[in-house]
Amino acid sequence: MIASQTGPRARSSKRLAVIIVLIAAGGLLPLLLYNVWFGFVPMVSPAEARQLLQAPDTAALLIDVRPAEEFDETHIEGAHNWPLADIRRVESPFEVPGQFRGGPLFLVCNSGILSTAAVRHLDRLGVENVINVRGGIQEWIASVDEPEDGPFAKLSALSGRMRPLPFRRAPAHEQFVAVLSGFAIKPTYTLLSLVLVIVLWRRRESDLVALRWSMIFFFVGENFCAVNYIFFGDTSYLVEYLHSFGMLLSAAFATYAIIEGVDGRILMLSDSNHRCAAVRLCGKCIKYEDVPCGLRRVSYMVLPALALVALMPLCAPLQSNAYNTVIYGTFYRYGHKVVYQLFEMRFCPVVAAVLLIACMSVLVLKSNPYPWAKLLLAAAAGPLTFALFRSVIGTMFSQDLVWFAFWEEFTELLFIVGVCLVLWIFRQRLFENSATASPP
């Protein structure tokens, strides 16, 4: 009797440990990758670089490391071109061109990735005072506090033509949409998610526990978004990452809640004491006869297909988009930074595909695969839905980011309202005190 009680508890504890490891590893790995590439080179923000470049009697130079043809097409006013390909051919400090010696060098590219490689190479050779400009030209554009005519505040071309940093005049309806999404929609769904956490706080059913955690991660993630806007002016990479990771975890736990609810309350696939609801479709059931499981065989086709779909964002180009605008008299900066896109469109698709293949492997190799398969499928659903969602709206609205922000906020509102409606419609059975409810 003791063994029969401790067995399920031990398995539940093991799955809980796996969940914690997946969350911890999944959350820390992008931060580790970021620090491996960006964390060990001197770096300043565009605002800091512009301030130092404008200091009296400074010898500092702004160096654009993009290829010459890109530099000739458009570049920051006052920047000098030293392509990364030429920098990599330098093998000692004495080979640095004379015009680039003596003062601090602030290296910039479109996104800060190529300039990091350039700084790393020069620093390895012993060249001093070489500093990377974080976020590149994309963040430089978004760093201007208000329209200005000062140095380094315009874009220039080889022809000598200069123009202000990208500015897009927002029509009246877009200004209204921007305020609506930020100051009405976001507070509404954030408050609703907190209400759902309170409503679900004492529930012990496994699907409702998973849904509670989904709402907790959603609420925390959206508050990180608010913190970044209010206290950091949308400039903190770490706080924005925590916002994105909260969205990802919320999607994963919501998926687990759906899978667990459909399985435990409707399908009965993983319950050995009940007939599977699909038995009428299959004809014969693996629970009672030596036959293959029809639903498991279908998953052998569905999971690899989902893994391929998960990799779709890898083929989408990264968007170097940033511009300034005015919203009801307030100067505002729009930009979806490339470093965020690397997480959304490069890291998350690979993680989702790996987890989906792991899920299929469990179905193939284990005799009772469903507890682990459900866990891995839900874990994959987080990065999968987040990557596809951000990739789609990021590509559709790459040049009009007010709609990018609006549709993200509105979709999240639909998600929270949908959860409320489902809980309300099925409240009688979902919230009944079932003596057979699964442990959390």
C-alpha cells in the first residue's frame, strides 16, 4: 500500500524536477549565449557614445564597420568607414590606419553584431580604446530624445545628401491605436490575469494548476514590459527578455492545461482505468488488446511536421527597423531590435524543434509515454507559438511598428478573455470538488 502511494508521488516529483530544469535551462541559455558574444567586449549605449563624441576637444571617432556599399548608401553623419573585412586583415596594432589611431574608436554596424566581432578582433590584437556601440544604427535611431539638428543626429550618403534620422508621421488613427493598446488594453488584460490567478489559487486539479501557473507567468511577464517602458524607456535588454520569457512560459503552461484537461476530462487516453474516447474511431484499443494505438501512430506524422513548421522562422530575414514619431505631442521611438529577433526567430525555433523530436522519441521508446510526452509537447508549444507569433507580426508590420504593438496587445487580450470565457462556461464541472482530481 505504501509503495503504491509513493510511486505516483515519486514520478510526479521527477516530472516537477524536469519542469524546473527546463524552465531554468531554457531561461538561462539565451542569457549565456548573449554574454558569450556581447558580454566580454567594451560597450556603450548610443546615447553615451554620442555624448562622448560631442565632447569638446575629443579625439574620438565613430567607425562604421559595414561594407563600403552599405556605408555609401546611408550612414550616420560624421561616421568613418572601416569595413569588418579590412579590420580582420589587420594582424597587429601597427597596421591600424593612421586616421584611426590616437583616440577612442566607437564601432557601429546595423545591429551591433558585426561591430562586436570587429571590437573582439582589435582587442585581441592589443588595440586600445575600441568600444562597441550597443544595438548599432537601429538603436542609434531610437536613442534620440527629440528631433534635433546636432552632430551625429542625421543620416548621410556618399552623394553628400543628409537627412534626419528616420521619422514617420503617425496619422491620427495610429496615434489613437498606440494609446489604446498601451494604456487601455494592456492594463485590462494584466488585471484580468491577476484575477484568474486569485480564482485558481486553491485549485488542485492538474489542468487548473497548470493554467494558474500560465496566468502567473503571464502577469509577471507583462509587468516586466511595463517596468521597461516606465523606468528604462524600453532600453533594458534584460527586462524585455524577461517579458518575452514570461510570454513563452505562459503559452507552454496554457498548452499543458489544455492537453491535460482534454486528456483527463474528455479523451481518457492516458487513464488505464477508462476506455479511450477515440475507441469508436480506432475500433480496437491498446488498453485491452495487443494492437497499435491509433492516436500514437498519428502523432508520428504530426510531431515531425510540427518540428518542420517550428523551423520556418529560420528562413525569415531579420528586420533592421527603427524610426521616431510623435504620439499626441510626445516624441516616441519605435524599434524591434535585432537582438530580440535573434531570440524569437533563431533560438526559439530550434528549441521547439528539439523538444518536439524529444516528444516523439518518448512516444516511440517508452511503454507508458503519455505523462512525459504531454510535458515535452507543452514545453515545445511555448517557444513554437512565441516564435511564430512574433515572426508573423514582425514581418507583416516591420515598417509600421505601431500595428506590431497593437496586434500583440490585442491578441493577448483575446487570450485572457478566452480563458475567462472557458472557465465561466464550464465552471460547474471544472470547479466541482472532485475526489478523483489529479495531484498538481
